[in-house]
Amino acid sequence: QVQLVESGGGSVQAGGSLRLSCAASGTTYCRSDMSWYRQAPGKEREFVSAIVSDGSTRYADSVKGRFTISQDNAKNTVYLQMNSLKPEDTAMYYCKTDPPSYGGNWCGDNWGQGTQVTVSS
């Protein structure tokens, strides 16, 4: 079965950088676009970024210019490079699978367990 494991979270000061990784397994015979979401305590989970098979990306307005999503298909890993971090970026970050934009057998709706990012002022 598909499994997603996030890593790279931690505590940093405002203005710092962090790179999150999402390693996928069990995806040999299926396809998926990938995305990142985050959820702060007491708030709804919100979209952060997404990447599709052709390499195109999209970002939430709140992170544009600061975050960069990328993928390494050979390693079945998606990354989220976060620069110029702000206290409001503090949240649990999750990666998830999305229906493949260009067709194929979808891996199904899967979420990782999340990795905590804390940004102090």
C-alpha cells in the first residue's frame, strides 16, 4: 500500500530556511501528482503547494516567492524548500497524493503523518 513519510521539520528562527521531504513507497504501479498542506493548531488545513507530472507547480499566495516545490521521481520524493520563514508558517506540514493530471492509475488518496515546522520571532 502507498505510504508517505515526511521529514525535515524542525524549529528555526524567522528568516531561516528549511527543506521538507516526502518519501513515497508503494507507488511502483500507480501514478500521482503531489501536494503539500499545512495545519496550525485551531485552524483549518490549508493548501500550500502542488506539483504535477509535467513539472508545473502552483502555490498558495501566502508562500509565493518563498517556497519552492520540486520532485525527484527516481527517488520517489517530493521536496518543499522553505526560505524566509515567518512565524505564521508555523504548522504541521503534510504531503499527499493527488489524481494524476495526465491520466494513469491513481495511487489513491493518501496522506503522510506530517512533520512539524516551528518558526520563532
